[in-house]
Amino acid sequence: MAPRARSCRSLAVALLAVGTASFLAASSSAFVAAPRGAEVTRVAQASADAAQQWQIASTAVLLASMPAPAHAGGMFDFGITLPFVAITFLTMMATLNALWYAPVTAEVDDRNAKLLKTLSEATDMLSKADEIQVEYTEQIREAREKAAAEVKAYREKTEKVIAAQIASATAERDAKAAEVRKKLEADIDAKKKS
């Protein structure tokens, strides 16, 4: 308990005690001596009964405001607290299981199932992509080999055509050169004879 609360509580108890004592002193005729031989009247008896009731009430209030005495056992003196705490705990556990943990667990399980499904689909797609890549790589290799063979065949064909054209051009050139030579020799022989 905070020190301020203790001081307020102590002040309240002291004020209650002082008020009770002053009330009893003012209203009670027990402290005033009655005249000799006088009889107690009914009014005096009623005021005495009222004073006793006020004394009982103030004593009850004073006892209720006093702190309870410390019991032996302290922390391990369970009494009725242990079953109350156990029942409260079990009730809260059942309530939380029904209202919070069960729906959250169901959502987490659904999420995990979706993640596993997505992961398996992704793995399947990846294996299919690998198969397609292997297939395309093989097709590209075959296409390159075929293209290389066609280029080689075209090159050989072109080289043969070029060689044939060169040979024919060489033969034509040699034929023309021979003809020009013959003509020149004929002209030289004709000039020599003339």
C-alpha cells in the first residue's frame, strides 16, 4: 500500500476514534453523577440505550477500518484463494481456447496448407521448366549442327562453282591469249615478209 494511502487511512481511523469518544462523552450521562435519591427516568434510559447503540456502531466501524493481522504462512497460506485461482485459470483457458486459440490455429493451419500447395506447384513448374529447357537446348544443338552442315555443303558447292568458273575463265583467257599470240605472230611474220 502506498504511504499516502496509509497516512489517509490512519488519519481516518484517528478522527473516527476521536469523534466516537467525544460523542460518548457529550451524550452519555454515565460520567455525570446523578443526584442522590433521584430515580432514573425513562428519557435517561432511552438516551443511555441510544448511546450504547452508537458505541457499538462506532466500535464496528473502528474494527472494520483496522488492518487485518498477518497470518502465518504468508505466501503459501492458500486458504480459499487456491481453488478460486485454479477455477478462474481453467475458465479463462477454456474461454481463450474457444474464442482465440482455436480460430487462430485454424487460420495458421489453412495458411500452412496453402503455402505447401503453392510450394509444391512451384516445384512442379520448376521441374517442368527444367525439362523444357533441356529439350530446347537439345533442339538448339541439333539446329546448330544442321545449320553448320548446310553451311558446309553450300560452301563446298559454292567453292566448286567458283572453281569451275575460274577454270573456265582461265581456259577462255588462255584461249584468247593463244589466239592473240597467233595473231601477233602472224602479223610479225607478215611484216617480216614484207
